[in-house]
Amino acid sequence: MAEETQTDIVSDVPPPLIPGGENNSLSPSVRLRPRKVVSVAEGVPAPSETEYTPQGYIGQGLVNSQGVLARTQYSEDEAYSEIAKFGTRTERGIFLNRLAAVGLYGNSKPGSGFSNKDLSAMKEALRYANAEGVTVDVAVNLMGADPNVKAKIAGSARVRTTPKQDLRAVFKQATGSVLGRQLSDAEVEKFVKAYNAMEVGEAMGGAAAPSVQTAALQAAEAAAPDEAAAMGALQLAQLMDQSIKGLG
């Protein structure tokens, strides 16, 4: 009797979405490679003057193929919704095959359209897009035109990211010094995932990740800016008080 094999077919209808996930946002100080921007999409925050150089826009927003600043950075939990935007199995199949062609599936092939390996491949594509500062459709074109991208992608799977326990310790120390208290476990884990994502992005040819200490301080300030400002004023007042007492 012949051995039966199961074919993984790209389905027409997406399976139910299971919500969840953290937004792996970059530290506010990270600047990306210059891109040309001709307009800003409705609902997208307008760039500040510091996000422009003579070479172009260097902020973290994502630019589409028409030069429109189209959206903010992707989070990993958008992998599902980005695949689901392709309304037919043919469209999804074409896109997933493009991801496979640039090496995002390794030695495997695209699955059902929403299988774990499809979501994993899309997450890699979104990380690459974030690092390049472009929408994912543009990112796939960039990957296809880069002869070294397969090596970058393969290397990113093996990149040695900073151990999570070390990142937690540094972030907790930073929040203690900046805020005078600790943030929630959810905020700590958000920082850990965000920093590891920056390290992976750097390994894939994106912007260099800041030092752990710098990123932790910036993340702590961004998490509670009013408290950080108040804490800074308190520390300054204490230093001045100590100086005055030293003159007595």
C-alpha cells in the first residue's frame, strides 16, 4: 500500500485570530537609514524636524513604495493580520512564495497561509521592514534585490542576543534610578523583547542597537516621562542642598 502524504494547501478563509502580543517598539532615540518622503498618510504622526536630514527622513515611521509615510513600526502580533490582507489564496500564495524565495522559510516551503512557519516567516519580514523603515511589500523587494540577504537572515537566526535575565536586571536598575520605583513585569518584558528585536534587526543589516544601559534609561523615561522629570528635579534639589550644607 502506497504511503499517504498530506498536502499543505493555502486556504481561502483565515482561521480565527487569537489576539495577544507585545509591541516591540524601538527606543525613541534610534534613527534609521534615510528615505525619501513625499507626503504623510492621514492619522500618522507628523515627523519632527530632528527626523529629517539633507539625505532624507530618518525617523522610525514606515515609508511605502509611493514615498508616503504610511504607518508606525510593525509589532510581531501583526504577522497574522498582514497575511490576512491578501484576500485570496492565490494572492497569499504568491506573497508567501516570495518570502520563501528570499530565504525566510529556510529549507521548508510555505504552509497553509496561517501555519506557524508562515507566521514565523512573516515576523522575520516585519522585523526586516522595521529595520529598513519601509512597509513590508517594499521590504520584500529590498530583500530580493540584496544578494547577501539570505546570509543576513540565516545569521539572524543564530545571532546571540543579550540574555533576558541580564536585560531585566539592567532595566530594573535603570527604572530605580530614573523613576525611584520599579515598573510592572509587563513593562520589563516589553523592554526585553524590544531590545532583543533591535539586536536581531542589527544582525539583519538594520540600524545599530544602542547599548543596553542607554536603551534601558530611555525606555524608563519613555514609560513614565512625568515621573522621570520629577525624579530628576528631586535629585538636583538634593545635590544643591548637600552643596549648601557643605558651605556651612
